[in-house]
Amino acid sequence: MAARKPTQRGNREVFSFPQAKNKTVSAVEFSTAPAEHYITLKFEDQTALNFHIRLDQPRFSLEADYSDWKTENRRAMKRWPPIHSVPATP
């Protein structure tokens, strides 16, 4: 599971997704639609780590899930709470 309390690196918050550790990536997909984007990391074991980025001006939110594609029907095995961007300070 991703750490709900992110690691601090300088002024950045870093979230980890350990489900991807030691997996072999078979494909990476990026798709886009108005006000949202998707990034999918597909692994050789027919699982995937999916990122859904919603643009909520002036910020954005990221939703992530880890899913199984073995049966051709995506089955989410793990979903994380949304991560919201922090507004930039002037």
C-alpha cells in the first residue's frame, strides 16, 4: 500500500507504491481526455498500476489502483485514497 504519510524530499512529498517492486513492466500506456489523464503500467504477471490524474484548476488530484487483468476484466485489488496537489505559494 502507498504510504499515506509521504516521504519528504526537500519541498516535495513522495508517495510509494510497493506493489510494483520487482515487477517486470510489459507496457506503459498514457491516454488523455479533457481535464483528465491516465497512466497505466502493465506488468508481465497481468497486473497493472493505474494512475488517474484529474485537473481541478488550479490544482489536481491523483487516484491510483492496482488491478488484475488475468480474466480480461479489470478487477481492482487495491485502491488508494486520492492524493491532492498542494497549491503553489507565491
